Amino acid sequence: MSETSSIAAGIQAGEKYYGLKLREFWRLSLENPEAFWSEIADNIVWFEKWDKVLEWNPPFARWFVGGVLNASYNALDANLKKGLKNKVAIFWEGEEGATRSLTYYQLWKEVNKFANVLKKLGVKRGDRVTIYLPMIPELIIAMHACARIGAIHSVVFSGFSAMALADRINDAEAKVLVTADGMYRRGKVISLKSTADEAVNQAKSIEKIIVVKRAGMADVPMTNGRDYWWDELMKEAEPYCEPEPMQSTDPLFILYTSGTTGKPKGVVHSTGGYLVWAWASLKWAFDLQPDDIWWCTADLGWITGHSYIGYGPFLHGLTQIMYDGAPDYPAPDRWWEIIERYGVTAFYTAPTAIRMFMKLGDEWVRKHDLSTLRILGSVGEPINPEAWKWFHGVVGGGRCPVIDTYWQTETGGFVITPAAGIELVPLKPGSATFPLPGIHVEIVNDNGEPAKPFERGYLIILAPWPGMFMTLWRDPERYKEIYWSRFKPNEKLDFKIKPPAIYFTGDYAMKDDEGYIWMLGRVDDVIKVAGHRIGTAELESAFIGHPAVAEAAAVGKPHPIKGEAIVSFIVLKSGYEPSEDLKKDLVAWIRKTIGPVATPDELYFVSTLPKTRSGKIMRRVLKAVVAGGTLGDISTLEDATSVEEAKKAVEMLRKAMEEGGS
């Protein structure tokens, strides 16, 4: 057996690779990708094997061409055949205290029935179904039911407004919308059906709406002939639906991603390549074992939820936690209580959540026995070293490695991360470490040439990988323009796979003198001060390095001389109080850690930052506050009072300045 074959066979048997260096494993994946990925893909159940591993016509890649499979079959039927019928697939908990558990068999039954519901309503292979649900098992059931019959699902985050939902429905031309009567958030019931109705008024492609009774709301408006209750349809549904044989290159789902402006981009992921990457990346990064209890705290409205709740864990036959609610409600220890009660072993969350809990204090964590945890993970944005150390030391008890993952909606799964399932490299707080096998990255300067150690540059990928998205929905030209046109191949870059092409991630990064990769934030999250480009991630990380700071957000505002001025919003740790002396100390800290060019013109103390419900800071909202502009859509905000607090802080300082104060 070849070295590549023996490695893949080891993966198939669930073995670790002690003594095999990650870099050597990586080399094998790029020097003979066809043989390498053939071995890895054998971990997925295929109805028919592929004719060709990779068809590469830059920038379009087709993986496992000719292969036939079904995503729902791989996630559910395959586990039943492995004897996991009675194993719990999902432990679900609602904010209000409701709990449910679904075995693999129970989940399989629900998926089959809902697949038949969709078919009875006229949904066919290739049709699009939009899913607008809170974090309840019905969301996963709907996704897998779509996959079972060959429909393309488009999950829209339940915090999005009617306009945002309508935009996504219209672009996909979805035939059916699956939603709920309402959802819980911090003890309140929020109507989803009314938002869905408002969206459908602007989206003419929707023929049917299916409504889950989540909140038990009274007087839910239902349009006769168009709207149906989920539970009533399920009562009449046939118990088994034959899984549709799908080509590996058929779309599995569309997931919309958007920047600060412009039309949302419909990222299209394949079936075969995506499933192979979801299986491999989760195994390689977290080294998950059959008895692990996995909890990824993301929402299924984002790619993290798709890959590492909706598909990846089921491909490994895992038991996972699903929580529908705020992380700190009704008390700041809600998450830690869940971890203790279910015996979570692998916990994956966002730096913004970690910093929030840091601010709340260690005592909320220490109230609970978290000794079952063996591995931690971070996702969503670069994690600053202070948050990494707190997560590792307080939550992980100093014994759990922190798997910091870098990836995007477009990549389908992790691309840079410590690979605990291959060989865990020494960790550096704040670094995502090295690329996974199959990922050929480089950091380049403005000329597209390799950057020097510690020199900030642009992160690019030089070879196709199975998890990469196929295109943008019905917009291949935009796909080429946004992702593949920024840099041209040159002789200073070592292309392992020909013909050469360069995928531009849109992120800043740097390598240290040992080759570790450090993510520095989005290229478009940059403040231009007097010709100097300063990343918001770099600024915020510097602020959080100060012992008094729990969280920070930095934005730019127009300045007549410098172009942009830096405005910072600071959340202090428990035990620290806002003061002019502390403000001066923080300014001095930034001048010392980054340089005088990064000196903030304005600095505000607030108790909370405006964030989405997935934990990302809404910097555009803060920019609108400091510039006096319109806020735009803030329906995804976790707590709208954070915006009012920021406004008040800005107004108070400006009033004081007008009156001659400081």
C-alpha cells in the first residue's frame, strides 16, 4: 500500500497519525491530489463511484465527477446501517427550558416524512426551498428533507428582516418557505410568521408556506390554500422516502453572504465535494471520537451551522447539542450549565462570546463542573491572545487545546486550523497555525509576491479543494470578478496544481518566523488614516490586550485632513470604571502597542457592543452612529439598546466639547 493509501486507510479506521508530520501529510495531498482525495472520499457512501476526481477549468472546479450519492442518506441512513439507530443524534434545549432528544432513527423518520410533505406540495429535484426558522430540530429536518429529494435548500437566519428575507427568496426563486409562528429571545416571543408574510408580499415565487408551532402563539395569520401547519402535514405523511440519487456536482444548498453593501451573494455548494470536506475537516481539526458530545454554538443560518451542525457531525455519527436561545439568559451561566448537564466534550464557539463571558467574570464558569471538556474551538473572527488564554485557562481548565479555525462561507469548512486529528502542533494563542491538507495558501504583497515574515499581506489560496463553492447562484461572472481576479499568477508563487489560479480570500494575514499564520481581519475592515491602512482587528486586539478591557470595536469616520479618524468603543472588565485617566491610559497603550498613527480621535466607554445574534460586532452600525448616518437594517441585533447607548455616549462627549469640556 502506498504512503498516501496507508494514511487514508488510517483515517478510515479512525486512527491518529502519531509521528506523521502535518507538513508531510499536506505535501502528499497536493503532490498527488487525485489519489489522496480518492482515499479520503471513501469515507462517504457513494451509490456510484466517480469517473474523475477533479475537473479543473479555472476558476471552476468539479469534484468527483460522475459520482452519485445523497447527503441525507450519508447523514442518516448510513448511521442506521452502522448500528447507531438508538444513539442520540440531537439533544435540543430551548431558552424557555423545553428539552427534546432525537435518536438517529427518530431523526431519520422525521426527515423521511417531511421529504414526502415537500413532494406532495409539488417540490421537485432542483427546486429551491427557503428555510426561515429558529434553532429547532425542524430546521435540520427541513434541510435533510430537501437533500433527500434533491431540492436545494436556502437557510436564512431567523434574525433577518422581511426585506433581507425577500431579497434571498427572490434571488433563489424559492417555491416553498418553511418558517415558525415565533421564537423566544431573552424571555420575549418574537413573531416570525408576520415577518415571513411581509417578505412573501415582496416575493412572488413562493407558492406554499409551512409553519412550525414553536412559540404557541395565538391568532397566527394563515392564508387558506397557501399556508399549512407543519404538524398537520406530518400526521398525513408517508413514513419512507427513497433518497434521490444526486450527482456529486449537483448543488446541495445556496447560502447567502453579504458585505457592508451590495446585493447578497448566493454561494452555491456542491453535494459530493462539500460532504467529503465536511467529513475530513471536522475529523482533522477536532479528532472527534464516537463517544464525544459535540456542541457548536453557531446558528444554522450561517455556514458554521451548515458544516458543523447540519452535516459534519452526522457524517461522523456524533451526538450533538442544539440550543435555541441567548447565551446568557436567564443567567450568565446558561452555557456552562448546559455543558455540565450533558457532559459536552468538544465545544466550538465565537471570540465575541468568549470575550462577553470574560467580562461577566470567572465565577459564572467556576460554578460548574466542566471536566468533561477535552477540546475547545474558536470561529468567526480572529481570536485575540487574551481571549484565547482565558478560554483555555478558565473554560478548559488549562488542559484543553484551543482549535482556532479560519474559513469562510465560500470555503465550505476549515482551511487553516490546528489539526488535532492528524498531529496537534504546538499552539500559539491567537494563531490559526497551518493550512489543512489540500489547502495551499500564501500571503502576498500588493504585487502578488510572497510577503516576508511578520509582513502583513493578503491571504490567497493557490489550488482547488473539495469544499470550495462552485459558483455564485446564477452569476458566474461575479464569482470570477470577486474571488479570482485580484491577483494574477506569477513565477514567484509555487503552484502545486496546474493550471494556476489564485483565490482571493479578502483577508489580511501574516506569517511569523516559524510559518504560523496570523489572521488580521478583512481587507474591507480597514481604517485609512493619513495614508496608513489600519485593520480594525489589529486595533481591537490591541485594546483587549489592556488589562481593563473586555471588548472593543474600532471604526473610522470621515476626517477633513487625515481622510479617516479612528473612533473606539470600549467595554470594561468587571472591577474597572470609566474615567478620563483610564481613557488617557488606553490611548497611551495604543500608541505604544501599534504606534501614534493608530491614536483614536474619540474613545467611548459602553456596557455592550451592537452585535448580531451570531456574535459578530456590527461595525457598520457604529460607523453610522459616529457619522450621524442612517442605521439601516438592524433586525439581526442581539440587543438594540447597545445602539442607543453608543448614540448617547457620542452625544454626551460632543456636547461636552461644544461647552469647552474635554
